[in-house]
Amino acid sequence: MQYSVVKYNKLDHFFDLEYFCERAQKQNLINNASVEDLTRMHLFITYYKGDIIATSGCHDFSEHYENTWRVFSRTCTLKEYRLKGFPRRIGVCTCAGINVYSIPHQVNFALSQGAKNIVYTTNNDKNGYNGSLKLDIHHRKYVDKCPEYEYYDEKKIYGVKQTVWKLLYKDVVNMEGKL
């Protein structure tokens, strides 16, 4: 499968993102069913055959950790593209799915904005999104076997207890660009 990842630009991508959100809503992917919600951050979109099939964003996270940006925010992949087209190995690649290809774009953007640390979060209590809770369990299980991330902290963020993971590579697919 041939994907292209670009940073969202309202002028060029608004109608494509609106169509993606309609499709997400029909699939009950409610957390990602609004253009307004998705574009409150720096959004990266993955195209396949002219349609957006996945989204993932990054944003300044310095209110929680100085000089830190968060990646993998509001990650969403349409159901028909899950479990396809990405490396199968434990850790970030499998958990991110197709969005793993947007990570170098998100990290490079964050670094260009002055980030010194790159993190992502997973919910670790029942009050959060269930999919994120499953990722948290997976990450805890394999953290000692995966060189692309490490445990960083636990904190209540956005009203939900979360595990904070530090990303260790710009490109987790090829394990390049040590951070």
C-alpha cells in the first residue's frame, strides 16, 4: 500500500478532512468525528488513493513538561485500514498502525518548534478511552523489550490518569534518528 503523509492545511485539505470525519462518525469513531476537534492541534493526515484514511496530531505539551511536545494525539484510522500496511512487531509500530508513518513528520515538526522531549500518552484508568487503555496494557507488557520508547511518568491529564511514554526515535519503523 502506498501512503502519503502531509501536515493538514485548511485551504488544501478541509473538504477531505470533513469527508474523513463523516466516515469516522459512521464507524462510531466519535473521538475523531469533528474537524474542529481534530484541528485544535497540528494535524498530520495519511492519504491513500486520494482519501484521508488516518489522522494523528502533535501539540506543545509544555504545560505538563517543559520543552516537551506530545505526538499520537487523537490518532484515528478508519476501520477498513486497520491491521494493514505497517510493520508487525511489538511496540509502537503495531500500536500506531498506519499512523506510524506520520511519526517522523510529527517529530520533525515538534523539533522545529523547539521541542527537547517527545512523548505520547495512553489512558491507564477506566475513565479514559478504552482503545487507549488497551494500548497502555500492551506498552507496559513490552516496555523492556522495545527500544523505540520508554516509560516517562504517570499523571492526570485532561481529567484522566495517563501513562506518559518517551519516544526514543524519530522514525520508529526504521529505528533511525535517535532522540
